[in-house]
Amino acid sequence: MLAYQCTGDKQQPKLVLLHGFLGNGSDWLPLLPQLSQHFYCIAIDLPGHGNSGAQLVPEPGFKATVELLLQTLDHLGVNRFHLLGYSLGGRIALHVAQMVPQRLLSLHLESCHPGLLTVADKEQRAVNDTQWATRLAQLPLPQFLTLWYQQPVFAELSADERARLIQRRSHQSHEGLLAMFRATSLAWQQDLHQLPTSCGCPVHYYYGQQDAKFSALAQRWQTRSNIHCHAIAAAGHNSHQANPQQFLAALLPALGSSAEVTP
């Protein structure tokens, strides 16, 4: 099974939360005080991350990751649930929706990619991810993180925010992170653009207005599929961390809650 943290009343509707690459379940802490008033929140540590650091998955690893996730939820007695995933967690969430759509009450995706469209793009991504995997294998983790958070998608981070992230992320399993990175490369992922039209539950997409790449992706995706997009002001790639109050103001109604967000 995967490691997990549960918050709230078990009698409430279930909400499963999946963090991004390099994160862990505690990344959702800014949202939990309000979410747990209305939902039984289950924050999962993905394979190779946090307290699931010893869980290694094969390449490609999407199916194996979903199976581990479902085993964990079965252990908890959770059958049907809302699902929220950020970045890598959003890509895993798409695969959950593909494999067991009947178990989802709603699907919520934050800054995640639905899949590359051409063989050339996948080949280029494989080259790029191999380079990052080599860095992750060879460098001390803090040095790798310094390079990782210099990528354009994280440009909105201040120097202090970047330093805090690096410090917080530097105590995980090097081997676990490397295995998960290789196993869930976007080069392995199939095109899931049409999944929101076929999965049978409401699908919502959240992106930071300062994240040019994923703002454009969201707008393109909305024209091609049955997906509801939400722009989060004053936020980049990780909008639930940058502006949790506005993220909650978009998320709670999408989850079917009439709760008002409090400061």
C-alpha cells in the first residue's frame, strides 16, 4: 500500500488528493482545514515520495501506480470518491479515471498535462527526461532541486520561495524519486485529451494565470473536450500553494459544496 494521511469525518464524502513530483501528502496542508469541514480527505504519498519512498514502480508505471492507489483506498474502505491531483498527481488522476471511471464522483486536475500528441514530441520528451533522470541519479538531491526549480514553469517563484522548496524537498528517497520520474515520464503517457468527455463524471481543470504554458494548454483543451477550466489569480504552476484561498473558492463549488471560503 501507499502511505496516507486522513483528515475529517469518515461520514463525509471522500476526497483523495495526489501531490506533484518531489512532493508528498503534506503539500495539501494549506487546504485541509477548510476541505476537511466538508470532506473526508485522504492525502496519498505517491510511490517514491514521502513515506512511500520504498515503493518502486516499473517503466512505464502508470498502471502500477493506480493499482497501488486503489489497493490503499480498498484498505480504507473507500469505494467512490472525488479525486484531486496536482501536476504529476493530476496525470495519475487521469489514469485512475481511465481505469476505474465508475469509482469517481468528480475529477479535479491542477496544472497537469493530458498527453503529447505526436511521436516526435514524445521522442523529444524522452530525450529531455533522460537528461533530467541522469542529473537526478548523479547529483546530490539539493543540487538537483536547485536546477529543477530554475525551469521556466517555476519562474514565478521568488528566491525565498525557491529556497524553502529546496529545503523541504531535500529529505526524500533519492532512489524512489528517480524510479518514479522514469516510470511516469510524459513520453510514456498516452493521449488522454478526450477522457473528460468519456469518464462519466464532472471534470475540472485549475491553472495559475502566471503559468503561461498551462494557461495555454487549458484553453486549448477546453475547446477539445468536456472540461471546466478555472484560472487562479496571482499564481503560477502550483496555484493551490500560491493562492490557496482563491483555489478553494474555485474548488469547493466544483466539488458540489456551498461552503464559503473563510480567510
